[in-house]
Amino acid sequence: LCLPSLRRLSPAEYDRFETLLHELIASDRQVDLFEFALQRLVNRHLDTAFRRRRPPRIRFRRMEDLRDEASILLSTMAALSHVDESGVKAAFARGAGHIEGRAGVALAFRPAGDCSLAAIGEAVDRFAEASPPIQRLLLEGCGKSITTDGVITSNEAELVRAIADTMGCSLPPFVHATPLA
């Protein structure tokens, strides 16, 4: 909500804002997924204005080229939205099944150790270079994953929204069609 106001900062004010944001996120010596996604979202929107960074060009047109990245992001979403192992596996299977059915590519569940913030960031960066239909398919898979239990928590919705925004893609309508917890 505050991005339009932040775009009005001077370059020096943006540098200070960026430094403060980084310090706040690092203040407890751990970066959680929400903080990471928030920082990525802010950087994507404001770096284009203040750092003259161009939006990424399309390099990927097939989900097959992003199989590992899709597996990492779906595994992360499944683990975020469910506590028990069977729920996590079911959520992953639902999201992966959606993607596999439309793209004909097999995805593999990834353990938490494979889903570090660096791996998630790299996966989102590569999806930012994907064609819009591939981006939408990933987000639909994430939506299927987090709605396995019939409810979307605010953390789940915000993370999917941040991933979509970081990729430069609009959010599919599943968030509006599922009750928030």
C-alpha cells in the first residue's frame, strides 16, 4: 500500500529506507519467509525507479525448464500451509498435480533443506523470467496447494501475493474465492 508514497522519495532517502529495511529484517538475526518476501517485493518495485533496473526479459516458455524451481516453491508453500507430514505431502501433491496435468512435467517434493531462502529467491527470480502463462500456472499450483484444507491463512495469502508480485504477475482469483482464516 505504501509503494506509491515510497516512489516519491529522493534517491538519498531511498538509500536510507533500504538500509533501515535491511537492518529491521536482520535485527533478530533471522530472516523469516515473510520478511524475505517483503524485501523482495519492495526491491522489485522501487529498484526499477531508483536503480534504473529493467524488468526481466522472458527467457522461459516451458514449465519443463523450471521444474526444479516449481518443486522448491510448491514444497515451500505446502510446508508453510500444513503442520503434519501427511498434510504437507497432500498439499504438494495437489499443487503439483495441477501443474503436471497442464504442463506434462513431473515435479518432486523437496525437503526443507532444499528450500532455503536463497533457493526460494533464485526460484522466484527465474520465474520472473518466465512467460505469463507459465507464471500463472505456478501460481495456480501454489493456490491449489494452500487451499487443500479449504482455508487460506493471511500468511499463505500474503506469501502467494508477494511471490506473484515479485514475478511481476497478477494474482489469480483463487485468493478471492477461498475463505480466509
